[in-house]
Amino acid sequence: FYRVFIFGTCLTVHFCNLSHCAERQLKLVTLDPHVPRSCMGNQNLLPVRDSSTKTILEGAKVVISLSSYVDGTLMARSSGFFINWDEESKVCTVLTSARLICSKYSSMDQWLGSDEYSPDATVYAHLLDKDETTVPAALLHYDRHFNIALFKVDVDSCAKIPSFSSEVTCGQDIFALGRDDDLNLTINHGRVQFKGPSMFERHYYMYTGFTTGQSGIGGPIINFNGQVLGMTNVLGMGFIPSSVILHCLDMWKKFGYIPRLHIGMKLSAMKFLDPIHVEKISRKCNIDSGLIVKEVSYGSNAENRGVRAGDIIQSMN
């Protein structure tokens, strides 16, 4: 150190080893050079950058990371978000994807239902306090078909629980929030695609214009008002819309499980066809909207009633 005299006042200036200072500074969150960049730097978002950032930061308060283990070995890591908090018991309900406890993916065809799950897996929730506390998460329920899972987590306090909106339209701007393995917030921006599921995917999926990795699965899809429009549910661009989530939650609260009708058919909506194809069907069949039967299960009620692949269903009783 050395002393400097300014207007008769003695100041003592201390120097530290430069390498030591640099090492210390790298540990400061304010100077962390390794924090990843998000889509918010996109010039297309410039008109809504300020308002969207506020919405995202508010929504991020309930988005956590979860990890699952079997016999002490990491099985999966995903995101999740709080959908309820009991102030008296200090227990939060976390919604995430059942992929968190899926131990084996047997086929790309989701209709086969051949994936294997480990409901007894040890699951931890990685919270967002300053110490990034890790606490156990207890499985409340999971559903193979809808691929959702509910866990309960003990937390002392909780940010404002976001509201759900079932109004999801094609072309709508959306953000997908999640957490990476280092608990950094992940943000993706896109629009709801005018697209239907493939033959191998569940009927209820909707699609974003961006790809989500494993750690982001289970995170919320939000609109520019911060309302939850759905949950990222599969690798790639698929998400489960809020209307389906709310139906599942309602059934679970009423019955303790999620009942599902088996119609014995794979369907696709005419509206997702190219207009040229729709026009041709309209000319040939005098039908311009409905569900096209792609496949009928052998021995199902639909088959017994004469429904065949290629038929168009306009209504059901």
C-alpha cells in the first residue's frame, strides 16, 4: 500500500495481487462472464423488449429445476413451476413433465405406451434462494398418457402464482421459460405453429417455433401478459396447452387420478392440411372441416360401428 495526501488529508491505498483480484471478481454474480445469453437480444423483440423483460422476470420467480435419481445415479433433469402454495402448511405444488421420472424410452410411437417410468425415483427441487437450496420433492401423481407429473415441495415462501389462460391461437407470440443445469433462466421466443401432431404423437400437442432441450422440458409457456398458456412437454417443439392441463388438474382433484376416454382412433384435423387438399376434399365429399381418421384400433367400438381410415368425423355424441 502507499499513502496519498490530498488537500492535507492522508489516504491509504491498498493494492492486491492482480491474479487474486481477477479470481475473486469472477466469483461475483455481477461480473460473471459465463452467464448465457437469451433470445431477448433479438432485434425483432426490440419494440417489446422492456415490457417483455418485466413479464419474464416475474414469471421466472416460480420456475425451478428438478432432478431425479435412481440408486444414486442421475436419471433426468428438467424444469417445473409452482401452480399452488398452501401458506399454512408451507407446501408448494410443482407441475412438470413426467419425463423427469421416465427411465426408458422404448419407441418414438407414443401411442404404444411402452415407455417405462420410475415413480419411486428420488427427486430433488433446486430452489431459487441465494444459497440455491436443494430440497426433496415428493411425487403426488403422474400420468403416462398426458405425460404430466405433480410434486409437492416444502418452501417457506412463494412468489405470486401465475394464472392460466386457455386462449391459445396459432401465430400467437409466446415465451418458454426453464432452467438449465446451473439454474440459469432459459428463455425461448416463438409463435404457436399452424401444425398438427404426427401419427406418432398425442392428439393434444401444440407446437412452438423453437426447439427445447431436456432441461427446459416441464417449464411454462407464457404470453406477453405472463399468463401460462401451456407446458413444454417433449423434446423438440411440442407443448401441452393449458386447456388440457386444467382438465387434468380438475380430474385429479376430483378423483385422485386422471380418467381418459379411449376412442380407438388416430385423428388429424382438416384445418392443418394445405388449402389445395382441403379444397379437393370439399369438392369430392362436400365437407370442408372435421377430423380425418388416420387409423382405427382393431376390435374397438369405432371399428365395430363401421368407422374406417379415411373417414371424416364432423361431430361426436
